[in-house]
Amino acid sequence: MKTLNLHNYYLNKIKKLVGASYVGYEQQGNLHKIKITIPGKKPDYFDVVGHPQNATIETYEQVLKIVENYYNELL
């Protein structure tokens, strides 16, 4: 249950940060990626190391920083 709360917290945080309509994990082969969809734009995918079930606060913070830096560079 703790992982699910952490998962929801960070995905919602990313969603609000970038104004996304969808943020979630997707599996592509053996890899997991975070998919971010912003209305009117192509979805963006961000690599995630490991499996979502093994995610920690530190791994979510890393992904949050990567996403934040990516979208800040677009402005």
C-alpha cells in the first residue's frame, strides 16, 4: 500500500507540474517508462530504472528532476 501511495503522490505531482492530462507507467519490452501526455502534444516518455514496485522516494525524486528539467528547457 505504501508504494501505491508514493506512486500516486509523485505521478500527481508531475501531472500538476507540467499540466499533463495523463502521467503513468508503461512497459515497453523489459523496460518501464513514465508516459506524460500534455493536451495537444505528442506524449513524452522517460526511462525509469528498475520496476515500479521497487520505487523509492529517491527514485521518484530523480524522475521528478528529469521531468522538471526537460520541460523547463522547452520554455
